[in-house]
Amino acid sequence: MHKLVATAVFSTTFFLACQPTAGTLQTNSSRQWQQVNPNSRALLTGNSQVTGAPAGSVHLNGDAFFTTRDTGLTIHTRSLTIQLHQAAARINSFNKENGATVEVLSGTATVQKNYRSAFDTLPETLHAGEMILFNREVDLMEKETTDTTALRENMENRLVLDQLTAAAAVKKINDWFSVNLVTTGDWTNTIKASNIFRNADLKTVLDWLALTYKASYRQQADGTILLTK
């Protein structure tokens, strides 16, 4: 059985798109869909990785949108096990972080802690428009509603910036690409701007952001991207 490795790594200075080798998938900066197995696909954001046997179970370290058909897919993260059943769902769970979210656009997801816990030991079943907010530090897992419009935009790989200030645009871009974009300088009285990006890479969005708000950007050694006026 081949081992699946799918990763997404973004850089503002260069972009590397590797050709898949046997049992390996490498995403590129355009957030393109990758085939996990014959019935499942994944859309990974920056610094995210999916590994495992592609038959029906994988491990996620990062932020990814999954779609599954028929037999479904089991996703293991640092603290959670998620079973997707003919579903479309976004899962955000980095190994280095205590928090995680599972948001369901369609179908069904079953979410359960994968470690010994004194609380919330039973699995939660999520349907369309529902989500799990999880924090391992306080051993808490809560079920809430979620914004399906934003989820659908994510699944369609369509970044919508609608009359946003620079601060609001930066917040959405950080969430979209899982990067750390930080503003420096004087950002008072900035305009509100709009754009729709389809299958765009990070550099394309940053170039537009800098041009629109009359700023410049550069990436530091630790990966932080400074947007400066």
C-alpha cells in the first residue's frame, strides 16, 4: 500500500510545484484540489500536510477542506478523529496548536477526542451548517452553528473581499492561506476595497493588496509577512 503525503507550502518570493511521485501529492500555491483516494479530495492551505494510507484513513496537520463520496474518509488529527460520510467539510487542526475546528457544509461528520479525557467522551455528529470548536488546553469540545456561505466560497476556492478595510482584508487572507500577515505603519483612514479571486495564489493576492492600499510587503525569516505603508 502506498503512503500518501500531500503538503502545501507558500512563499511570497517563490513558488515550488512538485510533480507527484508514486504515493505522493504536492499541492502548490494556488490551493488546487488534490485526490486523496478514488472517493475523496482535499484542498490544503499553506503549511498543511496530509499523510497516511490513501485507502480510507489519513492524518491531517494543518487546514484542509475535504470532500468525500460513498465509503467516506477518516481523518486523524493531534487530538480528534473525524469520520466524514458523503460530506464536504473544513478541518483546521495544526499539531503545534491546542485549538481545532471542524465545519460541515454538507453530509455528516462524526467527531471524537482521540485521547483520554474526563469530559465530552462521546462522539458528536455534525450536519450541514454545524461545527465543533475544540480546545485541548481546557479539554473542551463545543457544538455550534457555522457560516455555510463562507464554507462554500472555500470549497469553490473563491476568495471574496467585499468592501473591506485593510485590516479586515488582512484577517480574511490570513484565514484563507493560513499565513501570518501583519500590518506595520500608519493604516488610519484606509479605503474599503473589493475583489474576487478564483484559484489565486498568495502572491497574486498580496500584489493586489499592496497596489490597492499603496503598501509594500516582504517575508521575514520566520515566515511572517509584513505589509507596510
